[in-house]
Amino acid sequence: MPETFHSPQQVKVFILYLLEKIGYPLDYNDIATIVIRDGYVDYFDFVTYFHELLEDNHIQRIQRDGAENEPGAADRDSYAVSDTGRLIAKGLADDLLLAAVREKSYISAMRHLSLEKRGAVLHHDIEPNGDGTYNFHCSIKDCDGLAFDLTLRADSFMQASRMRMNFEDKPDVVYRGLVALVTGNVNYLFEK
């Protein structure tokens, strides 16, 4: 298990960094899950420092319309990084958090948050090349813009159709797998 952050500044910057990097409001339970998921922050520190960030207006609460007086309404509110919190995250994340910790935690957070929750739109098509091969093209756009864009040549229409079927069935697995490959998080594939 990784060593937890002990500095309040590290914990706060870590929370702000993940929220800023994800880029859209999340409910409290999702935030807690992604922050404590990899063991860098324990639950009690998360609760303490999250509420301090909220009180200092580094995180803003987004209430559901007309839900102020409903029982348990606060549990369904969303939270996002304020402009000040965003500046802090961008300014201090490189100084206080190791690059490997930032990358691993962001990938882990994205695993937790589904493509659907991020408002992702999927696109795919198959185009013949005229020489018996086909191009399979797939892409994912989310709230931040183009997240993923890939074109692969297939040796047959059957192979291109399998690519399309697998992408349609599990686009999040395809996306995460390619991110893991290009970031070197699956080096076991290259071992002989």
C-alpha cells in the first residue's frame, strides 16, 4: 500500500487536482471514492480537508434545483473546483505531488467514472480501402472535447466488424487499455 499524504497542503492540492483534471461536477460519494481509492489519502483526512476547501471557497457546491428543503438533498448535490481552486491545483500540483501519483490517481479516477457519466459520445465506422482491406475508425468525445481518436487497418471486413463490435460493447475498456499501453502501465505485455 502506498504511503499516505501527511501534509494538509498535499491532501488539499490532491483533491483539487483530481477535481480540476476530471473537469465536471461530481457528487460527494464519487469524490470520496476517487480521492481515497489508491490509498494516498485516508478517509478522515479527506472528510476534514474537503470541508475546509469547501469553506474556503476552493470547491463550490452545486445544489439541485428546488432540492434545498428535501431530506438528504445535500447528499445529492454536486461539487466542482472554483476558479481559485483551479489556480491552486494548476500552480501547486507539480510541486507537491509526484507525477506518477498524479497519473496513477487520474487513471484510477477515470476507471471509477464511466464514459456515460462523463457525457461521452461514441463514433465508429468502417471504410473499404479498395484493396480488400478496411479502415476501422473510432472516437470518443466527452465534456472536454475529443478524448480518443483511432484508425486501424483491418485485413478483412470480418476483422473490422469484430473491432467495431468490441468497441461498441466495451468502449471504456478499449479507451483505458490504450491509455495504459501508451503510458507504460501495462509493461507486462512487452516482457518476453
